[in-house]
Amino acid sequence: MADHVGVSVQAVSQWERGDNQITMENLRTVAAFLKIDATAAYRGEVVLLDDAAPPNEVERVSDVGRPALGPLDVPVLGLTVGGSSGDFSFNGEIIGHVRRPAGIANLSNVFALHVLGDSMSPRYEPGDMVYCGGRPPVPGDDCVIEMLPTEDAPAGRGFIKRLVKRSTSKILVSQFNPSAEIDFDPREVKAVHRVIPWKEVLGF
């Protein structure tokens, strides 16, 4: 149809979606190509011309609408910059909610946060949002390490890293910027949350 009318495929797609209004000249050309009445088409009706193919050879396509994006129910945890000792600190507040994509539709223990710090750059840049939760992390997973609060820091420090190894005596992680391995004492760790990969979040 685009070739027949002399326009781009994108232009035809915009007409079909209602994103752009078709001109009367192009409508007449399209109507002639489809062998339908142009005046009826302008009113949104399909009236076949006498020399058109039998109706059973014409498929009427309706707009299926936009895909469902999921409920706006995943909490975004509030963070503050953690300084040199951590990527961030949890502030104990929920600062908003974001969409629950198809891939995590059935997970109950999911939250989101915005990355602060650049220790995992270029994989995660400051300001990037990540979803956390689902199954416990295993070596090779990116994770958020949430430390227990202390007297000096009532909100636990947080680190986004890649889990290398976990035992009862040590949690070993790695980071990209600068490249290094760091170990944590499990007795000082409140929780280790898996960062859900984006292809899993989106259901691929």
C-alpha cells in the first residue's frame, strides 16, 4: 500500500494507529487500491465497490490497543548517597512506585531502587533503576548488599556488586570501577538481594 500511494511504510502505520491524519488525496488513492468507497471510508465505514473482490477475501483488522504495562505497585526504596564507605544508604522510606513488568508479575517480594555511585559502571550508571528480589542470589548474580544499621548509621549502608562466593564466614563480591574484590562479614549483613536481570524483568 505504501508503494502504491507513494509514501513511507511508517506513514501508513501512523494512519492505521491514528497517530497522523490521512489527507483526502491519499485517502482516495488508498480507497482505489483497496476497491472501497472513499466517501464511506472517510466516515470510518468499509463499503466495497462493485468490482471489488468478494467480502470473504477481505480481512477487517481492528486496533488491539497498547500492551498492558502492569500495575504500578513495585515500591521504590529511598536512598541517600553513602560516601566512600558505601554506594548508598537506605533511608527506610518508600519514595514511590513503578510498574510491575510481565516477567515479575507473580513475584511478591520485589522492590526497586535507583543506583547511586559508579562502582558497577558501565553495567549500572548513577541514576539507573534496578528491580531486586525473586530467588536468593547465587554466584554470578548482581546483588544489593544491605548492611545492618549501626549507632553511627541508623540506616544500613548499601552496596551494589556481583556475588562471587558466599559462605558462613565470608561474602565475596566484585565490582567494576575500580576493578576489585571485596569481602563482607555475614554477621554485619542484613540481607543480600538479587538484582533481577532486565531480560527476566521483561519476561524474555
